[in-house]
Amino acid sequence: MKCSQPLCPLTQALSVIGGKWKPLIIYYLDGSNKRFGQLDAIIPGISRKVLTTQLNELRRDKLIERKAYAETPPRVEYSLTSKGQELLPILNSIGSWGMYLVDKYKAESSGNKSED
């Protein structure tokens, strides 16, 4: 894979899903729609302003969709689009690799050096 800015495929992908919060939002939307308040409650440490910004960016990139219901009080739900669902196996692989790194770190910290 050749990467020449700005058309580097890796740079393009990371510009869409990079950062601390977007992968978590996608992860928590897997399998069920969530309301803003639910996402706010289950994602530790995210501010409401940042959550709003990240949701808008994910919508702009067509990874999630927002459905507003004509009810009182108003209800809005977020869900993954098919494009967002395509990311799940990739994020799961990254998560598995992350678990490997955590386990390796724990082993090294306890004095059991693993060789890779």
C-alpha cells in the first residue's frame, strides 16, 4: 500500500474512525439502537459536547444514522448503517490485538517476559 498524502488509504480510514471515542460509539451501537443519554451513560469520560460532535461526524461519514421520532417528549435514536456494520470485524480484530498487548504487558510487569 502506497501512502502519498492526502490519498493515503490508511490516513483516509483513520480520519473517519480515528480518535478515542468513535470506535467506542460504534462498538456500543452494535446490535441495538441507543439514545443520546444511553450513550452518554455507558461511555465513561466523554463529555456531552464531545459526544455530540463525534455523533455528528459519524453521521456525516454515513457510519451511523439518527432517527427522530415525532413524540412528546422528543426521542432520538442512533444506529449503525451498513457501512458502520462493515467496521465491526475490523474493530473486533483491533480489540483482540489490544487484548494481546494488555496480556503481554501484564506478563512483563509480573516478571514473566514473553518473547515475540
